[in-house]
Amino acid sequence: MNIVFSDEFRASLKKHSSIKEAVRKKVDMIIASPISLGEPLKGNLRGYYSCPVRRNFLIIFLYCSICRKKGDDSIVLCDDCQECTDDTLKFILLGPHDKTYWG
């Protein structure tokens, strides 16, 4: 599996370094089983998945294979979509629930 971490995700991980180990464990779990752990998002966030790290702290990610199968790639419009293989898992955002959902 090809794993990609966005600049925003990396910056947020540095900012919230106190939960770095919990995030690492959750990332490993998502990599092992992205769809069973992720909750598909709707509306203008269609194509993305969320997964809680702690009660009110989320990881937002994208699994290219499912995004393409569902046709969500026409909504998500990743700049690097054509370069990413179907087995690419992109970790997009990390943060508190109320600040993580954008759009």
C-alpha cells in the first residue's frame, strides 16, 4: 500500500504531539483496514473518511481505490490523482472534530 501524509496532517501532528503515539496506532489500524475503520463522509466531503483518534479528535483520510470505484474522484479532484495508484491511502487532516471538517 502506498501511504501519503499531507503537509497539513504532518503540521497538525507536530502541533498535537501529546497524542502522537495514539495517532500512530490509529494510522496503523487504518492502514490495515481502511474501510472498516473509516466512516464515509457526505455532502461536499464525499469521498473522504473520518476515524476518531480520541473522543473528539479525528483523522480525515482518502482511499484512492474506493474513491474511484464510487466515482467520488470527480468530486474530490486531487491534484495528484492521476499519479496515485488505487492502493494509495492519503492522510489528509488531523485535529479536533469542530476544526477538522472544512468546506
